Amino acid sequence: MPDDLPRSPSGRVPRWVVDEASGRVVQQFGPAEPFRPAGGSGPDEFGQVWTPAVPARRRGSRPVVPVLALVLLVGFGCTWWLTDGLSRAPAGVVDAAESVFGVQLSPGLRPVPPPTAEVVALAGEAHLTDEGRELLYGARPELLGAAAFAGRCDDGHAAGAVAHDGAVGCYKPGDESIVVYVPADARLHGFVVETVAHETLHAAWNRLSPADQMVVTPLLEAEVAALAPDDPMRAQIDGSVGTHLESRPTELFAYVGTQLWRDGGLAPALEAVYARFVVDRAALVAVHTGFLSQLDTMRTDIEAAYRTLVDSEQANALSRAQYDADAAAVADYRAEYQAKAAEVAAMPEERRARLRLSWRWWDGTDLPMAPAEQTLATAADLLARDDAELPAREAAVGAAEAAAAAERARLDGLTADFDTLQAQLDPTGSQPSSS
């Protein structure tokens, strides 16, 4: 300690003097209190008169908020603004906030735009509850045609296309977003509704607590195990899971929720979980079975019509063959008749009068033995009959053939339409649309 420090008459060097001389900064909470002798006011050890400080009274003054409490309050306000208030702010405000704070907000904190009328309608058709709608709207669903959809679902929880391997929608947990492929043909609208519901259930699975997931997973496995070995859902689940076995529970939850219904529902505990997100699951599954039934009906109708057409074409072929054979027979008998008539006409009259002829006509008609002129006259009548019937028969056969050709063209068109419709279930095989 330096010897030139101020000392009290008693020889004690106050602590504050040492601290001040050594350059130490002493943090004091409240006003610094000068060194004073015991016993109240009066000169201190250095001859200074000490008077207790009395704070001035202020009209209407409020207690001063401690600095730490103020910091906590401001921090809480900023946290609320970033996590809740900012999510309701306009996009421009969010962009400015990101610039000011130098951070990139997670997608879940960015403002959620109001759902479009199309999305609201789809939520209704998917029979979503308020919680289900909240998940769908919060995921900012994008409804895209084939061209815009390409490459958008290369990751995330993807829904597999019916009868195809390509993805038709996905829920991306990272940014909590949903992307849905919309086929150009409006007849596949039910397909879109199902995809929206499927992806919403992926988001719902992420909302379930780990305890709920542990309860639901074995129930889902049991329901799938009860399916027929060739049930298409098995292949769909396997295709969506692929090598990512950790995704199997959420895929089970989405596929079972949108495609499987039994009278009375599934396991009660499972239906209770689904009820949080879907108002009427039987009606939702009916959307799936409905558009599949539409495709199945189209296919079976076309196949049945083709079978009928084949029968008609075969009958027409037989009619054509019979007509051609009969026309050829008539031509042959005409030639024979003309030859025989010429021969008889060249005979002397006496011989001609004695000549008797019989004939079996090409169609089996018997011409019994009779005078030659009588038999030839009957043959001439049969030729006249044939000449009148053959053109009508040919016209009928031709009309039947034309009708069959028209039916084949119609069915070929329906087949092409069905193939195009079926191909649109896979965005990689469909024509781009502006949906």
C-alpha cells in the first residue's frame, strides 16, 4: 500500500481509498455512501461533515424498474414478436426484420398467407377438422400442374401415385410446407382431394406427441397386416417408405387414414386420433374409393364393350363369308343355267319337247324332274330371286361392318382417353397444365 494515501486520525485507511488508488471500479447498487463515523452526522475522520442523503420527492413518480427486469421484459417482447407477432406481419416487414437482425427466420415463423378459395374448398372436401385445416393452411399448400411440380417432391414425405411409382404430393417437415400435384383433367379431382388429405395427415403425425405415436404405430401395423396380400396399399406404402424405414409410421398414418375403412371404423384408439384432424373419415375414404371406382368403371365398361364388339365383328365376318360364298354360287349357277338354256335352245324341237331335266339349286332348292323348258323356267325364277336378295344382303352386311368399325373407333378413343387419364396420375407421364 502506498504511504501517501489519506488516512483517518485513527490511522485506518478506508477501503474505498485503497480501491480508488488501485484503479479498481467498485460496482455499487444504489447511491454510494461516504465513509462516516458511527453516531450520525458530524465531521468524519477526514474533517468532512456528513449529512444523510434524502431522495427528492417527485409528484406522481413511479417505482423505477430494475435494469434486469427491463431487459427481461424487452427480451420477452422481442421473442413474442419474432415467434408470434412477426408471423402475422406483412411479408415486407418480415423481410425488413430479417435484414435488421441479420438472421433467416424459419418458415414456421414467416407470415402464413390466407388460404385461397381453392384450398378452402379442398379442405372441406377432405372433411378436415379445424385442427386439420389449421395444419393445411399453415403449410401454405401449393397446387401445381405437372411442369411446375417436377422436382418439387424429391424429398419429404411423398404420396405415391395410384398404380404408379412417382410422387404426386409431399409434406416437407423442414419448412412445414405441402406441395400437391394437380392433374389437368377435372375428372381426377378426387385424386387431388385425397392427396391434400394425405399430406395433411403427415403434418398431423408430426404434431402427435411421442407417446401418442407409440400407441398408434402398432395399431396401424395391425390394420395393414390384415389387408389382403395383393392389396395395392401395401405396394404404395412400401414405395413411399423405400429405404427410409424411419418414415414408415407416418406413411402408415397417411395411407390408412385416407384409404382404409371398415364397418364401424378401425381400432377405437386409432379413430380417436384421426378424429382430431378428420371430421368424417368414412367420407374421406369414400373420396379415394370414388375416383378409383370411376377409373375401374371406365375400364370395365370399355372392356365389356370390346367383348361385345368382337362378337359383332366375328358375326359380321361370318355374314360376309356367307354372302361371298352365296354370291359366288349364284354366279356359278347363273353360268350353268345360261349354258343349259343355250344347249336346250339349240336342240331340235322334237328332241327339246322330249327332254326332261331336274336340278338342285345352290341353296338346296330341289327342282324335280320335269320338261326341260319347265325346269329352266323355274331356274330363271330362282336367279331373279337371287338377283333381288343378294344386293340387300350385301347392304346389310356392309352396314353391320360399318357400325362395327365406328364402334371400334369409339372404343379406341375411349381407350386413349382412359390411358391419358391414367397417365395423369403420374406427373412424369402427363401433359403440363397451368393448375
